[in-house]
Amino acid sequence: MPNISFTRSSKPLVALKTGQDATKAKWYNNIYFSAGSSLKNNQNIYYESVYNAAADSLEWLERNVQKSAITHNASFTSSQKILGILTTSQTLSLDEGWVVKYDMPVYDDSGRFTLDEDGDIVTQEVNDFKARHTGSFTMSAQTKAYGLFPVGIAGLQAVRHVITPSVSMTFRPDFTQDIFGWDPGYIIRGIDTAGTERTFDPLTNTMLGSLSSYETRSMSLSLSNLFQAKLGQGDKTRKIDLFTLNSSTGYNFAADSLNWSTISTTFRTQVTKKITINLNATHDLYAYKNNRRINEWNKTWNGIPVPRLTSASASTGFSLSGKRFGTPRAQAAPDSLAPPDTTGPDLLSSSFSQRVDKTSPTEMENTGSELWTANFGLRYTLSQTNPLKRTESFFMTTNLTINLTSKWKITYTNSMNLLEKKIVSQSINVTRDLHCWQLAFSWTPSGYGKQYSLMINIKSPTLSDIKYEERGGRRSNLGW
């Protein structure tokens, strides 16, 4: 069955007149809207076995279930700057769904829901138009504050602190309940024949699905800090970012307990151009007892709740590289080019990276003067959501690549558990460019997934089935 969608991208609700100066725009010129519609169809044909008492046998009956729905959505967004320092934005989202076939409950003579043998409400299909409307509203505000601290020590002129606080509010009512005294009428309430209060959603079995009973009344808070430094003397100055420190949390007004969410904090600094340090931490304001969070503060100090650390992580990484000795030789004339000698003794010579057939761009991948590269990564994690069950890990990953020639490349990868002082996994990969062909050999010498594989194949994607492949190890079930 066909599905049809229509989308209109964001456009001004009231656009500026042609030639009008943008600085003279009114507040309503900053309201943008977007819209979309979708026609959904679904058909499910299946067979169901039914017992025929007269023939004392089972019969197959064909079932043909067809469903369709039309959905519409519209979004209105606006932003303003108040007093030149406070930036605010608002977003109103509206959703609408249409169906022409839905279910309604069957009532008995006393007006109660009729139940079947399984205790479910008996329904009957209704061919009629029915619509459902939902929506949500979000508003946010943020500002920036600057602090400048003159230093004047050893080329450091000043340190600047940029602080960005922001707050956002989201509201989505529970459309299964009354909204400010108004009943949307999407849910039918009643009593069944057993005397139990029940609710019924007529659109549950349609493509719109059942209506969510979740209410959203939440607030998000965040605080970003950026520290920068101004270096140099006179006109020769430059600005660098020292580090960033960000925190965020939230509050759920609709929850009956545990309203505050966890506090997330991130720290990032770049020590050098190749070394970056990242720190992350999560804190919880609530205590933890009997294997769950409880609605009590963890600790208090002068009436102020003190959070507890639930998780933390630290990671860093750096890379090293080395170049071949010597100076690259001048390129020879095209008619004198010859394939490189991959068995020569001058593996450290930069001339290896120049002797390559220039007729194929793919063979230029390894033609730089770089001989080797090494990437190292360190990551430490700590988890103690349950204070009695503390877990931590500390891993180092290594990736070493050696470009023996313009066509030979060897890569070694390694992961080591530094706490247990053992290698978790390691692998060696060797690749060789064979002009129109390529060779790849992979070997995992240890660990659960130890194996090896060799493959020689044609580079062209259209001829990818032409290849020679051999595997061994645990994953191939061939043993060693």
C-alpha cells in the first residue's frame, strides 16, 4: 500500500517586505513555522485455522486487515533578545491524526462494558471519521557573562571566563485526563460487567496507536564555563582555549517523588595539539538504600543537599609519527617508471614513497613520507550507582601502523586491561596493493576470537565476487 508524505520547511509566518531592512523587523517577523502531512496505509493478509464442528475438522480462513491513517504536524518557533543580553525562544508543536475506521466498546443493557472469555472488553468496528489532537510547548532562555582577569606574566596577558547559564521548560499535558477542567474525550471510562472500573481507547488498534498517558512538566538547567587565555606581546597576540567545564541537571514537576535528575559534569582541556584530556562525572542528590534510589537527600550541609558520586570516567589519547630519512627523489619521466622493489634494503628511504605508478589514483594512498604512526588511548571508568557495588576499569588501546613501502602496510592493534595487567585483545593486519587486485591478511593470535583470514580480491566493486578467501580459528570452527 502506498505511503505519501508532504513536508514544508521552516518559513517566516510573516515575512519581511521586499527591500525591508532586517534590523527593523518586528517581533512577529521572528515567528517561523513548519508543517507536514503523511498518509499511511497497511494491509496484512494471513490465514487462520478455525474449527468446523459440522465437518469435525479445521478450516483455513483468509483474513485481510487493512488500516490507514492521516497525520498532520505543525511547529511554530520564535526567538527574541530581551535587553540585548537575554536570548529566549519558544516552540509550539501540534499533532493531529485522522482515521475512518476504529473500535468502540459493546455495552450490555445496563450500560456496562461487555467482557469476553479472556476478560477483555468486547468491541465492534465503526466506519466513521475520528480525529485526535495533541501538542507540546517548550520555552528556553540563556545569557552570557564575561569576566576578564589581567595577568601580565611570562607572555600571558589575560584570562577570560565566559559563563553561559541556560534554562528550558517543557510542557505536554496528559491527554487521557482533564486538562485545566476540559476533557478531550479521547478515552472512554466505564464499569465492566464484573464491576471493575475500566478505560477504553478507541484508536488503540488503528495506525495512530494508543494515546500516551505520560505528562511532561520538566525543567532543564545547564551551566557552561569556558576559560580562554590571551598570549603574546603587542600586536602579536593569539587566543587559546584553556578548558571547558559544563554541568547540567533537570527537575520533573509531574513526578510524585525523585523530582531531581542526576547532575552531569564534563571537563575538557587540550594540553597540546595532539593531547586532549576528558573528564566526566555523574552525581545524585538522593540516597540509595535497599537496591534503589529513595526520596531522601543523600546528605545535607547547613540545609543544602550534598550529592554523591555515582559514576566517573577519564580519557586521553595522543599520537606519534615518524618520517623516512632523506629527501624524496625527483619524479622520473612516465616512460621510465617501474614497479617499486619491495625487497630492497632502503625501507627508511623516502624514495620508496615516490616510486609508484601514477596512472592509478588508488595507488597514491600510501605515497607520503610518513613511515609509521602510533595512536595510544587511555580510558578509566568508575561506576557506583549502588555504593556497595563499586566497579572500575582501566584500559589502554594501541594502534601502530607501518608503511613499509607504498604498497605494503602493517597494522597492529592492542587492548590492555591495566588493572588486571593482561592483554584483552590484539590483532595484526597486513595489506598489499596488487594493482587491480589487493591482498589482506588478518591474524588475532589470542583471546576468545583468535583466528586468521587471508583474502585476495579484485578492487572493482562490480567484480567483488571474484576472490580467494581462507579462514581459520574459532570463528571458522576449523580449530588450530
